[in-house]
Amino acid sequence: MRQEDIWDVEAAQSYDTPGAGMFAPEVLGPAVDRLAALAEGGRALEFAIGTGRVGIPLAERGVPVTGIELSRPMVDRLRAKVDEQALPVLVGDMTTTVAPGEYTLVYLVFNTISNLLDQAAQVECFRNAARHLTPGGRFVIELWVPELRKLPPGQQATVWHNEPGYIGLDTYDVLRQHVVSHHFRFDDSRQARLSRSPHRYIWPAELDLMAQLAGFTLESRHADWSGADFTEDSRSHVSVYRLPPPD
């Protein structure tokens, strides 16, 4: 499963859920608030900007935003909302694509660094963030914590979400740190619809080492965008990494 094949026209058309899910005000609002504060009046670059869920409201807050996105159908959806002048986007891979100019903030939300399926590519993502940032600039990552504590010996899958009409489960390959997320959507009929996406999971400590290799230090880590404490029971985290400030 290539990322280009996963994030196709059909996926882009079904991605936006205005006012609900990832687009709910209580989910999106704190993320935009935090990122606007971390930009500190400078420019922001979003890796894997998608359809502009975060980038568009952040730009509307007065933060100049540029995006990098691999999926052309996702960019087409974004372009239906804002034009190139309001929010420029480069089509390319977040490990190698270079956007013009310098930024005080680079950010990567909603687990998307795990779409890079090997450790080397994930390290290169950090290095690409670093090459875009001014001294003292920040790289922000939102990422889930692998749920391996839920896996008893011999079991290879966990159900991570269950609600009427939807079940989400992950199958684990612990040798390679790979996960395939399976999304089952169904109604009252006998038919169900399945979509899948592959990921490479990353422990927070491994993420911190990747950051060090690219010249970052960990500035803060919280369980969510609102600043809740990160604990051993947290299911996700928002980690802020920073380059050394200017001399």
C-alpha cells in the first residue's frame, strides 16, 4: 500500500467532516490556538497539510502558512477552499521537499509522521524540518502512543475505537514496528466497507532521539493540545522540539 494510493480521490472526498470528528471545534480549536502561540508572529510550515484542516484556520488567525502535501487529490480539496496566494502548497514528500523561505514553526499533526514506514525516513523528516527553521525555531509533532500493553502473548490486534457504524482496529508487526489500521464502516445491511493504512509506530523516547539527530531538544510534551499532563496512561502526545536559539 503506497501512500499515494491510500490518499486518492475517494479518500480526499471523504476526509472533511465539517464540525465533527477531527473538525469539531473542541478538537481543532485548541490545536490552532497552540500553534498560533508557538509561531510567535513568524511563518509556519505544515508537513502533510492535507485538505487544510489545520492550515486554513491557522492562516485565518494571521499566521502565514505554507504547506507540503504528497497527495494531489488532497491539495485539490484544499484549493477548493483557498487559493495559492492565501495558502501556498508544494506537492511532494515531507522528507525531501524544500519550501522557500524560513519559518519559526514547522508542524506535523494527527499521527502523520507514522505514514513514513521506516526509521530512516522518519529521521529525514526531522532533518527536513530543521533545514526550514530559523535558529530557535520549533518542530511540533502530534502522535499516538503504541498500545502494545493491550496485546497479550499471541494476540496481534487491538480494537482502538468502537461506535455505532464504525470499528477501528490495529494489527501489529512488533518485529518491524509496523501497524496496519483497519477502518470498518457499516449500516443495517449485511455489507461493510473497509479501508486500511500502514504505519510505523514510534515510542516517545525514540522520537526524542530522532530529534537529537537533527539538532533539536525537547521543549515540552503534553497529552493533548490543551496542555494536559502526559502520563503513562496517555494515548497520544503533542511534543514540541526546538533548535538552539541564536548566539
